[in-house]
Amino acid sequence: MGVVGEMAQLVKMPLDDGGELLIEAADGQGSIPVGGGGKVVQASETVQKAMGNIRSAAEAVLGELRAMEQPPAKVNVQFGIKVTGEANLAVAKSAGEANFNVTIEWNGVKPSK
């Protein structure tokens, strides 16, 4: 979470059950000072709908890897999620400049001829 006095944006995301989740968004353009009358941005979609979009992306990556001629025994896909200044969830850029980190393992697979 941000330090007092930093520029931050707070996003209020609704939940399907009627509740709300308050999230600190990544710093960037359009940031709003927290404290002293700071404002909160209202997200247009629920947490569940936003996560559904992220889940669809992960399923697409996994589906392509599983459809390989020699499907891997193990697939590990890692990615971070951030809240953008536009009050959306997005796949976060990691320190290594990659949005997805994919590890694929084959056990006892013989090379194709």
C-alpha cells in the first residue's frame, strides 16, 4: 500500500453479492492524492467479471500448450494482476518484462521422428 502523501488512486470494485472491495491502483497518470478529500474511482465491472476475463486468458494459454503434439506433463503459468487507473484489472508487467511466466515439463517423452 502507498505511503501517506504519495499519489495513489483508490478503486471501488463491486462484488456479485452486493458488497464492495476498495483497492489501491498502480500509480500513474490520473492519480488522486489520498487523504484530505481524496476521491475514489468506481469500477464499472464486478471483481468476479474482471477475474473471469483473467481466467479466460489463463485458460487460453493452457489450452494452447495442452494441444501440443506432445503435451507436457506439467504446465505452470504465473502472472500478476494490477488495478489500472481506468479501474480495470490487468495482467501486471513483472521485473523481467514478461506478463506471463510459463514453465513446461515433460516426463519420459521420446523425441518425435
